[in-house]
Amino acid sequence: MKYIELGQDKTKVSQVVLGCMRIPNLSEKEVLNLLDFSQDHGINMLDTADVYKLGTSEELLGKAFFKEKGLRDKFFLQTKCGIRKNPHLYDFSKKHIIEAVNASLKRLNTDHVDSLLLHRPDPLMEPCEVGEAFNELKTSGKVLNFGVSNMNPMQMELLQSGLDYKISVNQVQLSICHTPMLNQGINVNMFNDSAICRDGGVLEYCRLKHITIQAWSVLQHGFFGGVFLEDPNYQKLNEVLERIANENNVSKTAVAIAWILRYPGNMQAVIGTTKTERVALSCDACKVNLTREQWYELYLAAGNDLP
Ligand SMILES: NC(=O)c1ccc[n+]([C@@H]2O[C@H](COP(=O)([O-])OP(=O)(O)OC[C@H]3O[C@@H](n4cnc5c(N)ncnc54)[C@H](OP(=O)(O)O)[C@@H]3O)[C@@H](O)[C@H]2O)c1
């Protein structure tokens, strides 16, 4: 495993993070097993959210922490808030943020989270109001670091203007088969669709500001379109992945994740598997150092062009 520094205290966190969105499909025993296995493989960070199966993901983590004493403190624990269900909307009001965190802490069976992300941008956000909520959560020790998810640079600038604490993280969708954030930079000032800037140069912004970039859905194409590994629609990509995997004595999963970690930002890959054997394959990503040639070959094999 490789580690990067995250947040105010520069805590050393693993580049492969266990995402817990899909653990509501598991039994309590299986969740505990998945956490123990991940920890044994060097993963020391968990990612969840209050909305994952309406709190069930956090509840299952809380039960595991209760059952195995000391387990909670082995992980840098990250959750998210800001998405409301019934009605479905985004809510960055102080009241909602505070209430959501209190409910998360109860479900997670802990007195603090190491990182809190605002899940999706709320156009009605008032930066100073968010700042008040963050100050209260930080002063009370309930949240140690703050970040965002799915935000562009101007949204982060606007939000940061009302905060006393630095935005430490932006969690965004990125895989070899989902690269709009890279395409627009590669095709800058062209008339083709790949040149359309949909995110305001968020990767470059995060690098400039030393904000950790966390990639979600690292093995998916589209918006939860399915896993591209073994997908016949991505035959060329699978062939290249397999060749590089064989050269490095790892799996295609490892190479696909290594492709994300090769980007020269402060990168983390949030994996979503619920299977221990795939956690092990994912951790092998840290054994692979892709060359510039391999990185571009994979980008092109996924169906992209270079001008
Ligand atoms: N911030 C956001 O807006 C946002 C949005 C979505 C997700 N997330 C975070 O990112 C994490 C990862 O997202 P994700 O679950 O979409 O990521 P993912 O790792 O791309 O996908 C995981 C899914 O792919 C399956 N899978 C993995 N390897 C496979 C293989 N070789 N063949 C077939 N299926 C395979 C897994 O099944 P098995 O369980 O059977 O292995 C699981 O269903 C989430 O847990 C969550 O923490 C954040």
C-alpha cells in the first residue's frame, strides 16, 4: 500500500480507500470480515455517506465498530451529507448539516468522523452559514477535516470564502472510461465535443490548491453504467489492461486503478467492491508504476483520441 497526507494534520491515509456504498448488500459478519481484510491489506480509510441505502451503510459500520473493539480507530473515517431524500434535494443549511452529522455519528457508533464531505453542490448554499456549521462541528470535536464532492473550482472558491477551515478533499467521478475532466484539457480550444469544459478545470485546481482528489466509480463506465472489465464493448481496453497486467504480474483491476493513481495530484481511489478477493486485487495497484506510454495507451484504448 502507498499513503498520502490528508487534511490539516497531514494524516497518512492509504491511496486505496474502501468505499462502503454497496455494503448494505452484506451481512454484519461479512462487513466485519471486509473491514478486517482491508485493514490487513494496508487500507486505513473508509468512505461512506448518510444517504447510502438511507443510513444502512453507516449503521453496518457502526455495528462492526461496536463488535470489534479498537476497530474504529484503525480507520480514517469519512462520511458525507448534504443530499436529502423525500423530497430529493441538496441542503447545505446549517441546521441540516448539524443534524445530519449528529445522526451519522449515532449510526456510526463513534464520537467523531475524520472527514466530512458535502456530497453534491447545493446552488442555494450560503458560504458563511456552512462556515458556521463547520465551526460548530470542529469546535465540538465531531468533525476533524472538511471537504466536498462533485464540485467545480468556482463552487469551491465560493464555499471556501465563508469557511475558516481549508477544503481538504474533492471526491469526483474518474475512471479510464469516464474522463471528461481530462478530455477537456487534452482537447483545449478545439471544436470537438471532448473539448467541452464541464467542470472548470477541477483537476488542475485541486493540484494548485493541494486538495486531495478522490476518484469514485473507478471501474465503471457512464454514471453507474457497469464495470468495463470483461465488457465486450471495451475489448481493446481489456486487451491492453491484460497485457500490462501480465507484464506486472497483477490483475486488470490493479492496472485500472494504477491508471488513476498515476495522475500527478494527491490521488486516492475509492473502491466499491464488497468482495475481499477484489480488495486484494485493488491494493496491488500500488505495486504498479505506469509509464507515460502505458498511461496514454490505456487512455486511447478506452476510445479517446489525441488531437
Ligand atoms: N461522491 C459521490 O458522489 C460518489 C458516488 C458514487 C460512489 N461513491 C463512493 O465510491 C465508492 C465506489 O463506487 P462504486 O461502487 O461505483 O465503484 P466501483 O469500484 O467502480 O464499482 C464497484 C462495483 O463493481 C463490481 N466489480 C468490481 N470488480 C468487478 C469485476 N472484476 N467484475 C465484475 N464486477 C466487479 C463490484 O461488485 P462486487 O461487490 O461483487 O465486487 C461492485 O458492484 C462507493 O462505495 C462510494 O464510497 C461516491
